[in-house]
Amino acid sequence: MDARRETEPTPMKNPTTTERTSERELVVTRTFNAPARIVFEAWTTPELLKRWWAPKSFGISFLSCEADVRTGGTYRFVFGHPAASKPMEFFGRYIEVTPHSRLVWTNDEGAEGGAVTTATFEESGGKTLLVMHDLYPSKDALDAAIASGSTSGMGETFEQLDELLVSLGSSVGRS
Amino acid sequence: MVQYTKARLDASFAALSDATRRGVLEQLGRADASITDLAVKFQMTLTGMKKHVGVLEQAGLVTTEKVGRVRTCKLGTRRLEEETAWLDRYRQLWDVRFIELDNVVEELKRKENTDGRKKRN
């Protein structure tokens, strides 16, 4: 049994979906091949968060990752990027932390109009469906986020991402 | 979940079903114009033109901006396209994060199995 686990091929990657579900809401979904308690642990333990939130392939590195994951606790992520003159900061507050099932936090780095994100973890048959829901204060706030994302420096990051995806795609094709 | 996108597509088609509104889009393709300009060009009352522009604006095909007493209309057709592209990039960003998260999750699963076995032994 143990030996088999060692030689098991990497399971197929589960798809990620994104959708604008209303004038002020975005929804991201993804299934993970693990029970909710494990996925939740990876979201709420700073040392683990650090390993996946800023993938190496982005060229972004974590300068610090503080997260006091409990209701009323705060978080502050600081990233560095070779092309950025100063570190990028993302911070906010956890409004709700319900072990293994629900996380709600604010995104306060923008002057105003930050979204409130709700992540739910639904376990079924040993797998976990993650649904991430970004609720913006107004249609204008979401439109502005989209407009700035399509014109600002994000483009560069996405280009690197495109290259990475091509290489990932080709390695999947080979296996 | 595709309902919102579908509703907006429906709004676009409804907006395009009217000959005057198609004419207005064509006109705005050449140059921005005020509602008064458009009313004169299409021999229509100001109120009538306001309604047509309202339908086009609702569908995201036209944007308007009021400067002083003049409301200027311009084409806004690229919006939906830009949004689709942005959403796709947003999906890619999370997708790459989640691939890394898969690795963390797999490691935690293995660790849990090993720890579990140790306890049983």
C-alpha cells in the first residue's frame, strides 16, 4: 500500500473557474483532493500560506506573511518583485473564521472599495469544493478593479504566468 | 452562475434589435456625440433619444458622461470583452496558486497518514 502510494502518478489537475455573478460579485471555484480540514489548514497556517499564495513562478517573493487567523484577527502580506520599486502590501481583517468550513476577510489595501472575500470549504467523499466569493461595495468598485487590472503593471506578471502555463501544459502533455 | 453574463448578452441583443439604436451605434463609431446631436440627426425628441441611449447604456454598448449641461455618448463595446479577458487572467492567477496549494495539501495528507500509522503502531 505504501509502496503504491510512492509510485502513484500525480492526479489530474482540477479545473479552476471564475465568474462575475452579478454587478458586484466574483466567484472562484476549485476542488481539492483532500478533506476540508487539510485544505483549511493550508489556508490558515502562515508558514503554509506562504508556500502557495505567491507561487515562485510569479517572480514574486514573500517579504513577510503575518496572519492571525481568528475572528477579528488581522493579516498583512508583503511581497517583493524585481520590477517593483517598493514592496506591495495586502492587508485586512478576518470577519469570520469557522474551522474547516468558512473564512471571511476584508481587503483593505485600497483606499476604498475593497472587496469582502468569503471562502467556503465543502467536503464530499473525501474531496473539498472551495468556493471563493468576492463582494465589492458597488458595481463601480468592481468595474474599477477590472479596469485597473487590465491596464496596469499586472500585465507583466500575467505574461510570466502565460509562459509558465505553456510549460506546465507541455509537461502534462508529455506525461 | 452564467446567468449574469447571459442576462447581459440578452440585454445586448435586445438593444441591437432596434434600427434607430443600431444607427446610433454606427454614428458613435464615427464620433462621440451629445444626446441633442443624436436627437437632431435621427429626427427624434430629446426624450425619445434619451430612452434609446438608456437602453444602449444598460447593455454596456454605450457610455455617457455629463459635462456641464451636455451629456456626451461614446461607444462602450469593448467593456464586455475586456472583462472576459480580465476574468480569464484572474482565473489563471488562482489556478497557478491552486497548483501550489495542491502540493501543500498532498504533503499534509502524507504527513497525516504517517502520523496516523505511528499512533496505531
